[in-house]
Amino acid sequence: MVILVFADIFGRPGRRAVAHALPELKAKYQPDILIANVENLAGGRGVSRKTLNELKELGFHVFTSGNHLWDNKEVFGLLDSEKTFFRPANFSNPPGDPCPGRGFGFVEVNGKKIFVINLIGRVFMDMAEDPFATVDRILKENPVDCPVFVDMHADATSEKYAMGWHLAGRVAAVTGSHSHVQTADERILPGGTAYITDVGMSGSFDSVIGLRPA
């Protein structure tokens, strides 16, 4: 199975860049499933139905998110209606209370199935439940017979690497997001788990993580 992952698609420049690059990437890799982190999709602040539909029209199948998820209030309707749009599974507001949407689930595309888990870190981030305990509970309660993909949306590189080692040999891939700067540490961890600390950003090159340098 071939999966293409785009992290932190930032605003209109990010959406245009993805639309421009995607045909060549699809021709080269012939992906089975396209995954996008969309927390910055609408002007860098959350996601709207219009911007989400743009990615769906491009052929994206799965949408993950992070700490900017709630910046656009349209997201509440999207979380209810879009079954392949995930928010961090360890989100609750305040902790212990029910949170809208789903943090994990099965996605099937043309007979190919994966199990997606979206997590958020706690170092230098807003309050959330323990992502390590959360992912252990999810995997224990949801026996799977397909590849498991984890988007670990976190600030500290050490926390993302810790999650990679925590899940080594237990999931197919752990990809980090949030930093908007791609790391060069892609590797296969023991047990066959694909890992990269941060996939990076899809957005304006001459910018500071997607924003005007000024």
C-alpha cells in the first residue's frame, strides 16, 4: 500500500502548492490513499467546508488536525458530517469531558483499508490527555487487521520521537506534524514502523512557517 502524507497545508498558498504538485506525485507514486493535515487549511487558522472540499476534489481521502482545529467554528459541523476527518484522540475540553468528532477510525478506499489515529502532544502545547496512554487504549480496544497510521501533532521533537519508539513494531507509520519544518530523520524503526519527526509544511516558501516574515 502506498500512502502520500501532506502535513500542515497552510492557507491558500498551501492549497495551491498541493494542487500544483499532486498530479506529478500521483503519477510517480500511484498512491492508494492521500492524507492531509488540515488544521491550517483556511487562512492558517482552522478549516472551513470550502477549503476541505477543495482537497476532497483533489482526491484526498483522510484529514487529520491539531491545536488550531477550533480556530474556525465551521469545524464543528465538519467533525459531525465528515467520517474521515479526525481530531486528536486525546483532546477533551476540559480534560475528561466529551469532545466533538472522532480521534481515530477505519478508512477504506478502493478495497484498501487503514486505521488512522490522530494524537496531540503536551510539551509546550495546551492541555490534553496523555497521548501515550490514549494510543495504548485505542489499540487495545480496537483490534485491527490492517496498517495503522498515526499523525503525532506535537511541538517537541523529543515527544514525537518518544511516540515513534513507543509504537515501534505496533503500527505501520508514525508521522509528526505541527513544526512546519521538515526533518531529515526519516527511518524504519525496529519492527518495521516508518517514522519521521515532522513531515513539514505545504505553503509559501518565502515565509516564516507560512506567515509573512514581517
